[in-house]
Amino acid sequence: MAKCTAAQAVQAAEYWLGYYEKASSAYADTRDKAAFEKNKGANNWTYAGHICGINGPAGAWCAMQVNLAVYEACGSDKSTAKDVLWGVWPYAACNQLYDAAPAASKGRRGAWTPKAGDVIVFQENGVRTHTGIVYAVDKTYVYTIEGNTSNMCAKRSYPLASTYIWGYVRPNYAAASGDEPVQPAEPYGKVVFADIGLHELSKGCAGPEVKTIQRVIFARGINHERVDGEFGPKTKAGVQALQKQLGLEQDGIVGKETWQKALTALD
């Protein structure tokens, strides 16, 4: 299997900076930089669409440009790229990758700390409309590479708190012998939010879902020691404070109602 790391995906995305979509199929089947500005148009004819098999007016290409970066980072191996993209190939809509990823590998704005190699998903009026790949993050901004932005592939930046951001997905780089494993450190309790795969959390749990609720606690302005993925006494106290804010029973257990209201409160 080809190897694909987050750094390789970002590097592959950077190659396409300055690429313009084409007015017709002419030059849409070449990755030569000499053709980046040829036949410029606004009809969604792109090399990303050529690779993904969805091109022309029906092929809005922001998501396909992310696919292209992962595909090239995987040595142009579609099978590996599909594994890294959580089984979705090609994903041609801005919600498909997010919906396909497991709960431990995605999160909404405010409940997920992005890092280079993540896929960012944007929204307008509650509808997910655009996407890109994160190449850097600092304390205030997230920096992205996006296709189909002003009809080209370009760098953009956004405040981390921007309501334009829906959330983030961490591709399954581990599937290509790349980055960190994505499985929780410890098993959780029962699944309480089956549609997105979230589990009941209580004292003694550990792993990415615990980090998610810890980030929610921080985002809601509740003092908390750290985001470490360990559900100890301070996290239980934080959950109880969160439940009080949300008008719920303060049992310190993150069940379905707590998950639902906590995530909704971040919208």
C-alpha cells in the first residue's frame, strides 16, 4: 500500500496553487503548470474533475480538489486514497467526507482543534457548501488551500471562531501507514448517538471523544484543566457545569441528551 501522511497531502495540495478552472474541456486533462492559466473560465472543467470522473458544469470541484491532493499524496493510488478518505471516492459534495468519517475523527467548530492535513468544511445558513485542506493553524487563524474559490485554487485564512466554518475531518492517514491511529485509547460505553457514532462517556473513559467533550467545555467558557482525553474528576465537574448551563440533570455522564444539546449549543 502507498504511504500518505498529512504533510504529503498538504504538499500535494500546494502544487495546485494558482490553478484556474477551464471554460471547456480544453486543458482540463493536464496537470502541467504551464496550463494552469490557459482557457480560464467558470464552468467547472478541472484536472480534479478529470481524475474523479465528474467534470464540467455539474462538477463543483472544491471537494474533488481535496481528493486530488490525497490521491497524488498516495502515489496516484485510488484504492489507498479511498481508504484515507474514509471509504468515499470520489466525494463530490461538501458533506460526504464529513458524514463518512467516524466520530473520533471529526468535529464541529469550537469542539475540534484543527491541524495541518485536516479537511475543513464550510457552511452557509446551515448548509455545507464548500471545503478545503488545512495547511497551518495558529492561536487565532486556520489557514487553508481551497479549490473552486474565485474559480481557482488558492490559499485562504479564517478566524478559528468564524461561523462560516462548519467543522473539520481528519483523513484516515493511518490507513496508509501514515499518521496517528484513530481508535480510542479505551472502549466507551453504549452508543447513544448512533447516527454519528458518539458514545456515552463517564469517569474512567479515555480517548478522542473525551477530548471532544473537553473542548466543548472550554468553548462554553467553563474552566477546565486541560484537553488530554482522560475523563477524570475535573472533566466530570466540567460536564456537570456544562449540564447546568444547558438545563440538564447534572449527573456528570455524557449521554445522548448531553451530547445533543452540547453540540447544538456550538452552532
